[in-house]
Amino acid sequence: MIARLTANERDEALAALVGWAPVKDRDAMTRTFMFADFKEAFAFMTRVALAAEKMDHHPEWSNIYKTVTITLSTHEANGLTRRDIDLAKIIDGFV
Amino acid sequence: MIARLTANERDEALAALVGWAPVKDRDAMTRTFMFADFKEAFAFMTRVALAAEKMDHHPEWSNIYKTVTITLSTHEANGLTRRDIDLAKIIDGFV
């Protein structure tokens, strides 16, 4: 069982990430990514999907044409954990 | 400029599709697909993405683990058009 980040750990982790914001009324974080077009957006999604599957930790996400919105949280911990921070860093490396 | 379906055309088209429901307060339709796991869900999304790009008509969609929710509407017509029905039929062919 993976532990939720403490409030301090969470604040520190969010401060170290660029573009990720806390989600209202939920222990989760979200970031919206804009691309040139759908092809670029889906290419990014494919890279994220492969990384997520590899770490067995999956995003909640949506796509409309060139916009991708990703929300991260850890289901089994019911909140943000180290896994979300690690996945966010990997995702940020793709843009 | 592609024309919105008339109310009759829309009702007929929706009646001929399985699993697609009108969206509340919007001229759009939505269907939720469930798969065995994330790999299956994303494999489906990849097929949909390629088909959408080919017809230059893109879905609004979201994914959480093994669930994919797709909403179709035509931006430039501000509502459902023949393109949405065509894309829905292609998508349904993937499941």
C-alpha cells in the first residue's frame, strides 16, 4: 500500500513541478497541454500511455483536438502519492 | 459548411446506433466503452485516433484506466452532423 503524501510533501512536490495545479475538492493535480494539432496531441498521449503502462500507474485524461488535460491521483491511496509526482515528471519530459 | 442534422435525421441516426445517447443541453452524442484493462482501452483509442485523423473529424474523449468515454459533435456546425454518425459507425466497428 502506497502512502499519500503529507501536506508538506505535497506542497513541496507541486512547487517543484511547472504547470501542475491542485484539483478543487480532491487530492489530485492537473495540467493542460496544448499542441499544434490533433496528431501532435495524440503522439504525446501515446508516449504518456506507454510510460503509464510501464509504471502501472495511469492518468485520468481527456483530449479535444489539440488540447490534452491530465489529472493525476493514486486510486488505492485516495490521493496524491510519489507515483503521481514521478509520472508527472515523465510526462513533462515529453513536452 | 456542413449542415446540422434535422431533428428527424438526428432521431433516426441515433435510433440506428447502439449505445450512443444524446448529451444533455447540447446537440451531441456520447458513448462509454469498457475494456479489460488500460492496454485494451488505449489500443482502441489508437484505432479511433487514426480513423478520426483520416476523416479530419475528431472526438472529444476521456479515459480512466479501462473506460473510454467519447462525445461526438461537429464544431463548425455547432451540433450533430453526418460526420458524427459516420465516425460513430467506424468507432463501433472497433469493439
